[in-house]
Amino acid sequence: MDEIKQDILGFLQNNSFMDSSTQLGDDDSLTMNGIIDSIGLIEFLDFISEKYSIDIPEDMLTPENFDSINGIANTIQKLIK
């Protein structure tokens, strides 16, 4: 799970969504903290789908699943099993 979290943070930092000095807790909201918006989320979902060779069902595209590092990592874990 830590590797997934590092992949998520790496994507956000490498694609200018946040810089390395940004302090973000695993349960902090990515949207409320201005890290990601709807366009950024589309790019991010493409990254996740390609990186982990998974399809993300529409019913899983909820704030609970995709608005925090923990939510995203848990969702990826469920989909790759």
C-alpha cells in the first residue's frame, strides 16, 4: 500500500498538481486543498488505469474513493485483487 501512496504522490508532484514542499496527510481532501480539479482527475484516472492495468467502474468514482490518498490507495487495492 505504501508503494501505491508513493505512486500517487509522485504523479501529483511530477505533473505540477503540488510541489514537494506541500504537506498533505493521507486523509486530506485533494479537492478542498486545491490539489486536483475535475480536469486533473481525468488525467489522474488515466494514469491509474495504465499504471495498474485496471478499469475503474463509474460507480466507484466517488469522493470517498478519489478525494484522498488513502481513499485512492484503498480503491486501487480493491481493483487489482
